[in-house]
Amino acid sequence: MPERILDLRLFRYALASAEHGSFRRAAAALNVQQSTVSRGIRNLEHRLGAELFERGHAGIRSTRAGERFLEEATLGFDHLERAMQRVGALQRGERGELTVGVSVPFILVGDLFERFRDEYEGVSVEIVESTTTASWATVQQRKVDVAFVAKTPADGALRSLHLRDERMVVMLPKSHPLAGAKRLNLEELRLERFILCAGGLGPDIKDHLARRMAKWGGELRIQLHRVGQCNLINMVAKGFGVTIVVGPLPRAAPDGVVLVPLAGRNVVSLCAVWMESNPNPALKGLLSIVRGSGQVGAGT
């Protein structure tokens, strides 16, 4: 029984020989020696147990067995070539999938993903929004490849980069007595009712407020709502309470609310976390963009 054909060069030699009608011309087209092509074809015919070409002074001509073999081999070889190209693209991170967890507003990392999509347009990106602690867990469980979160985990199981700090901004109803302030500190807000999203940065901001405002005593009023940012803004406008947002101030506040920067060290740390053992080439491409973005904080 003929041994299995494993050397793809033999297919190339046979296909080129049939196309050019000559071992010499096939060798020239493939930039190899004519003897290499001749020996390769003999080897292939031996493995198949049939002659593929009739040899003559005028050149070569495919036998009936050779014609049938080359018809089938051409189809299979094209599929194999495409498969090899796709595997190569996957390994280079040019194709594939990347799943990204976020607890911070996506606008804070949007420019990184614009660059990533320009350089890796063949990679499909899925965004999964969650809290910071839930995002850590999904990275460790390899449900997401990387997460952009508000702080790094303490156990050291994950690799991390600190990108930068983003300031907190208080959102108030336009009718609020403090709505005209240029800047506010937390002490001025200690009697306010805070409403925050239960997802995303909500739990992180709640912990921050609890730590910073504990020194003034009294009961801190914070309520988490299972709503998105848009609904939370509408709730602030209708007087449900005040909230904290993170990131650059828009040119114009949404209808019914005002945005006032918080004074002091009221910031959220923007961090990327991932598993070093994750082999996804697309992850390596994204991390290269993150490191080269100029956003990575000093000492990270």
C-alpha cells in the first residue's frame, strides 16, 4: 500500500509541471533545479502507484490518471493553501476573535480600539460590560481575553498595566442649589442621596465614597440601580439624587443636569488586566498598542 503523501512540495512540482508542459520550465518557475522537480515527480508517482506524466523529447503530457489526480489535487491544494494562510493570519493576530471586559466607560479606551481595528481589521471584537471584580474573574476564567477596569487585583494572579487616572465628576439636577459651582468637594455633598449604576463602575465609586466620606460621620446615602448610564442621567434630571461620572467633560451636559468636577484626589485608575498564559495572538497585538499609546502611567 503506498505511503501517505506528506510533502506539499510534490504537489507544487506536479501542478507546475502540468501547467508549463515541461519539468525544466516548471523548475524555472519554482526557482529550483530541474533534477529536483524530476525526482519529486518520480517520488510522487511511486507513492501514488501510477504515472502522472508521459515523457517525450517534446516535453511532458499528463496521463489519464495524471489528469484525474491533478483535477482533484488542485481543488484540495487551493483549500489547503487558504487554510494555511488563515492559520498564519491567526498566529500573527491578523484574524480571529478578541473578547474584552470593561467596567470603565468604553469612551475611555475607545481610541485604543480605533487603532486596533485599523491594524487588525480581520479580528472580531466583543465587548462585555461588568463590574471590576466580575471582570477580574472572567479574565482568570478565560471568558474574556483582557479587561479594562478601575483597579488591579491584589492577589497577583493577573498581569496588569496602569494606564492613567481619570477624574470624577458629580452630576446634579439643574435645579440643585450647588448646580452653579465651578468645583465641589465631597464634604459639600455628604448629605446628598447618591444614585449609581449597579454594574460598571458603580460598586467602585460606592466604595470610594464610603472610604472618603466616613470621616464626617453620619449615614451615607447610596443606592445602586440596575439601569444603564442614560437612564441614570434621566433619574438625576428628575430629582432621584446625584451621581458620579468618570472621564472627560462633554461640551454640553445632557438636558436637565449639570456636571461639576470634584476637587481633591477623587479619581479612578484606568487599568488593563490579563492572564500571561493567554495565547491569543490578537491579545498580544492589543497590548502592544496599549503600551505604545503613551497612556501607560509611569512606573507600570
